Amino acid sequence: MSESTSATRGSAGGQSGKRGLWSSRLAFILAATGSAVGLGNIWKFPYITGENGGGAFVLVYLLCIAAVGLPIMMAEVMIGRRGGNSPVKSIRNITQAEGLNPGWRLVAAIGVLAAFLILSFYSVIGGWAISYVGTAASGALTNQDADAIGAIFSGLLASPGTLLLWHSVFMALVMFVVARGVRSGLEKAVSILMPALFVLLLVVVGYAMTTGHFGEAVSFLFQPDFSKLTTKGVLVALGHAFFTLSLGMAVMVAYGSYLPKGISIAKTSILVSIMDTVVALLAGLAIFPIVFANGLEPGAGPGLIFQTLPLAFGQMPMGSLFGTLFFVLLIFAAWTSGISLLEPLVEWLEEQKGMTRRTSTLAAGLSCWLLGIASILSLNLWADVTPLGMFSMFEGKTIFDLLDFLTANILLPLGGLLIAVFTGWFMSRQALENELALSSGSFSLWYNTLRYFTPIAVAIVFVYNLI
């Protein structure tokens, strides 16, 4: 099926017009996994695991993926395929077909806004990874102490021009792929980047196995010690399970709109969840042996990737090579997620404004790029600017911090909560059964989890993050 081939219309509007579709189930799985696998897996998961005691946290995280992340992912993909258009129009199509309040389309609008805001500062962090490829390859990390490594990172953040350069490069990479459409752009990119990411990750894991501390890392990750798990740790696991699957940001709705009829939403969502989790665990197996081998702290926090690990790479044999490979891996993970974050807005501009694919990509990408400049300046020249500092909740938060807080703690949980409520309590059960095509037992399990457990769990995280 070519990109210009019209898809079969669904019951709520369907996939219509000159919309491309994924060529196969595998293409969707790679694309959705590429969206889910990002800096959250390679950067955030290892350090929050380190901060929360290891194995017990991992076990709770896996349970949260199954009970919270997977039900919402299935709901988002189902909404996208049934509506067959951009996230906003897909929900509008469904509300029209079922006689529901059209105001529900604001749920998708929240997701599109969240994706736009996230990409603006996510691109800045992606730029850090690009910068560190050159830093590691040049040997600048070799035999440096902690102060020198910290100075390299501080020097990067203090240079608006350097940050702007790499932010621009990262955004250009994202726009290049998205502008080419579903088959020629998104699908072709993830078919190369995702296998490459897995290979690079396995290479780094293989290297980590030679450090003599691989067994210690395995025990740390997979041997639960519940005495180290706190209530806060449980809520962090729940929040990250939600964030890591790209939920609440309209991405899976957008990707679901390109999913052909006849492909199982449940099976593909389960596979995406498994692959995303495997990458996160492999990242832990790649990072923690290196951390332990160098006597470093596994709970080093956000600086683990850009300060703690570079210190380790600088002290180990062939550290420049494997440090370079690691940051290339980080770029690939960020790139595939960046592509998915831009897609919902591009899809909306195509439909609502009648723009061509390239024009909508240019408009959306440049808007994200411009907002990203504010995040860059907040790391240096505007470091004292706190736009909402008059409110205690936002006290001391720079533009960069504010965008991160608003998306991760407010927009994403709110979007996911509303998706669960809309799907579980307002869409007709018969329509859901028809779209998901599950056995009665499997459907009842998903349906009741989505109606009762999932909204309560997300609401708890939402309230906790606010207070």
C-alpha cells in the first residue's frame, strides 16, 4: 500500500484521505518502541533505580507497567485507529459517532500541547548527547577527575552558542525524518535506528560484563530488598511507568491512527511495553557495572549520564571508544522519541490548516526550536528568571525546570487520567470490544483495570506530584 492510498474508513470516521499506514505490524512496533525508548530509559531509569534501592523498585516498576501503562497504551492506540485522524480529530470523530460531548477533544489537545512543550527542552538535552559524542571521541574525558568532568558539563551549560548549535542539529534531524511522512520518514528511520540502538546497547552491556562487577549489577537490579523501598519510591515507579511509554502526550493516538485494521492492538501494545522495559533493564546492566567498577554512587541522580559515567569512561581501558558508543546510543534513543513528539502537532497542522507535510513539519519544528531557545537561556543568561516564582509550587523554577515540571507532573498524568476515564466510562463497551477483538476474559480484565485501578493510580501520582 502506497502512502497515497486511502485506508478503509473506520466506524468513527476511520483512516481517510491521503494518510499513510504502517506497512506491517513490525513497523508499528518499531515506531512505537522508538517513541517509548528514549532518554527516560537510558538516562532516567538507571538513576531513579539507583536512588530507590534497586531490585524492589524494579519489581514495582514492572507491576506498574502492566497495571497502569499497558491499559492506557491500548486505549490510546485504539482511539487513534478508530478515529483515523490526528489525535484531536480522532476523538472528535468518536464523540460524534457515539453522541458524546465534543469537549472531550480537549483531552487530545492537552496531549499535543504536552508533546510540543516536551520536545522544546528534550531537543536541548538531545543536543547535550550530540556534544558529548565529540567530547568522548576526542579523549577529553581521559584521566580526568570529578572536578574536571564537572567543569566540562558546566562549561557546556554556560555556553548559549554551543547549546544552540547542538539543539539546532538535533531538531533538524527530527524534522528531516518527520517531513518525509509515514513510510519514507518515520518507518524507514525507526527500521534503521531501533536495531542499531539495540546493537549498540548490547555492545556496551558486553563491555560492562568485562568490568568484574556485572554480577553485582545483576543483584542490584533483580534482587529485591523491600527495606530500601519507600512510599515515594513506589510513586516514582508508578510515574515513570507512565512516562516511559510516551503516554498522555498524544503520541500513541497519532501512531495508532496509522495502524491498519486487522492488526491486534493488544498484542502490539504488549510487545512495545516488553521491548521498552527490556531496553531500560539493559541500560541498567550497561551502566551499573561501570559505576560499581569505579567505586561510584548508583544513586548519583540526574548527573549520572553526563557527569558520573564520563568520569568512569575516562578511567577505563578503551574508555574513549565505549564512551563515544554510549553517547551515540543516547542520540539514537532521543532521536526516535523526538520524531514521535513532533508527529502529533504535524498531523494536526496538516488536517486543520491544510498544510503540506513539509510545511507543517517546518512550522511545528521551528516553533519547538524557538521555545527551546528559552530553555537554553534559562541554563545560563536567564538562570535567575523564574516566570511563575510568585507561586510556591513553582518557586525557584527556571523556564527549563518549569517546562519539565508542567509536562511531567501536570499535563501527562492529567492527559492519561482523562484518556482512561473517556475510554473506560464514556465510549461504548461494544465499540471497544469490536476494536480490540479480545477474548471475553481478556477484555474484561483490561476494561475493569482501565475503569477502576488505572485512574485511581494515576490520580494518586497526579496529586502527589502537585503537593
